[in-house]
Amino acid sequence: MKRIIKLLVLILAMFAMMTACSKNAKVTSEETKAVSNDTAPVLSNKLFKVNVPAKFDGLYYTNVRDEVIEFYDKECKDEGYEAYLFGIYLIEKPDEWAGGPNEKIGEITINGKLYDAILCYPTESQFGFDRDMPQKYKTLYDARYEIAAGVSSNNGETISMGAGTKGVDLYKNEINKHLTALKEKWDASKLEDENMSTMYMVAVGENEDAFNKFGYLYKDLDFDGIEELIIGEIADGDWKGIVYDIYTMVDRKPAHVVSGWDRNRYFILDSGLVANEYSGGAGQSGVSVYTVYPNSDKLFYQYGYKYDEYENKDNPWFISYDVKEDNKHWENVSEERVKEMQENINKRMDFSYTPFSTLN
């Protein structure tokens, strides 16, 4: 329990530091009024406006500021709760919103400038911790994408929902590079020069059908709304789901995150965390768990354990929650404590790669 609390505190601290949202501003707008026919209320600030579907009229309050339009559940607000649902932002630079409870949902170009359309969420209950989500609150929350689809600039430019978020659109060059590597049977030197795992060379040497040996997957690992590209071997048993390369988006451009091989293997956990299993021989091995850091090609260390006879032959088990990757503090613990940590690490995400043969 102590370890779980530490992890939750760390995650909440990241949210507090990185969030682009501010939900403390006073709600100044009045309750939306009924409208006739199918004409919807229009909320507008200096940069954009939201044409809200009329069917939601009377269910929400809004707070309209220069950079954001925020939505609050009317019923919960009237009962005295915070009642924050979500905020809609248009932000020009990805590093200004990356991290925290923010999700990219599309893009819009205004006066020649490209903006990310962002939904910002609350990080704690907005309707009380002692009850289930109220139905009206849930109705509005579930409709967030429908409401955000009504975003347009004050000059008439409209939002492109999903733009800049789908892996199939973002990583075409990276996919083509892997197809070329398999077709031309790149050697280890060429693969390393291209920041790719050398395991592709090993597989080609052992199996002529390399295009069915490897595959790809698009998955949002850091929950920022933008899918990562995961490439690995199509395998069974302990190697099922093994990852050899991960790519992400940094400032709207593809970036390589990490490569793995047989003694330095990566897997995706069911929580979206990335586990690195490594071995330095019979006397040293371990697992480190990371998050994919939003808008960055770096992994962010969360926790891990190691077996290290060179450091303590009589009691070789260690754990660490130290985020200082290059200078970790390792706590010497019992094997039982490590096994408790292993239970979470062993919960791998259940997915299947799409073979490269489907593209070749």
C-alpha cells in the first residue's frame, strides 16, 4: 500500500506541475437559456467559438475566457460542488499543454497558424466522493467530443477532429522504413544508425518470412490523445507482446523513444506503463517501469526492482522509486517484497500486432 501511495502522489504531482488548465476561476456566465428550433447557443472568446448542440441547453454553466471555454454541470454546481466537466483550449505550441489531464482531440488552422485542440479534465471528483456520477453530469461528460466538434475560429475556420492524433496518419515514414529494413535485410550496423532494434536482423536470419515475424500497433500510452507507434515480434509465451521500438510525437513530429533486444526487453503493461526487463548475467537482472513522457522522446522512471549478487550476495533483492535515473537509491529488501511488486509488473497489456505482411 505504501508503494501504491507513493506512485499516486508522484502522478498527481506531475499533473499539478504540467497541467495547462486552471479551474479556480469564478464562473461568470449565466445559465444558458432555451433556444428555438435547432439554433444552438454560441460561446465565443477572442480566438474561437463553440456552437453547442441545442439538446444540451439548460444543463450547464460556462466560463469563457480569452484562451479557454470551460463547461460545468449546472445541477452539481447548484448543489455546491465544483462541477467542472472539461475545458476546451486551442494552443499553438504542443509543449505548452503536454502533460497533465490534457487530451488532444484535433487541430485547427487560424490565420495560417496551426493550433492543437485540447480537452482539459479535472483530476479529482467534481460531484462528491460519496456517490456515483450523476446522470446529467455523465451525459455532458460523454458528449465532450460532440460539443468540441462545434469549435471554429471567429473567421470561420473549422476544427478537424482527430487530426494529429492517429498513428496511421502520423508514422507513415517510420512504417515504410521498417518495411524497407525487412525487405533489404539491413545489418546490425545499419539498424543502429537508423535508431532501430538489431533484433530485426536476428529474425531475418532465423526466419525468411520476416514480414509475418514482426508487426506494429498504434496505442496512446501517455493518455494525451496522441497514439504512439509500437513495433515488436509476433510471439507466444513469455515473449508475447515483446516490444523492439517505440515512437512518439514531439512538437508534432515523429520521434524515436527506445529500442530493445533479447537481454534488454520491453513490454507494455495493462496500465499503459512500459516495463524494461534487463539482464547482466546470472548474477544481475531486473525490471524498470516507465511512463512515456508527453511531447518527449524520453521515458520517465516510476519504479523497479533488481537482483544483484555483485552488490549483496547474501540478500541480492533491491527496489527503487527514485526518479533519478542515473543515480538511483536502491533499497535492500526481502524477496517477498519484490514478489509483491512483480505481481503488478506481470500484468501485461493483452494485444496483438498487425503483421507487416498486411502492408507489404
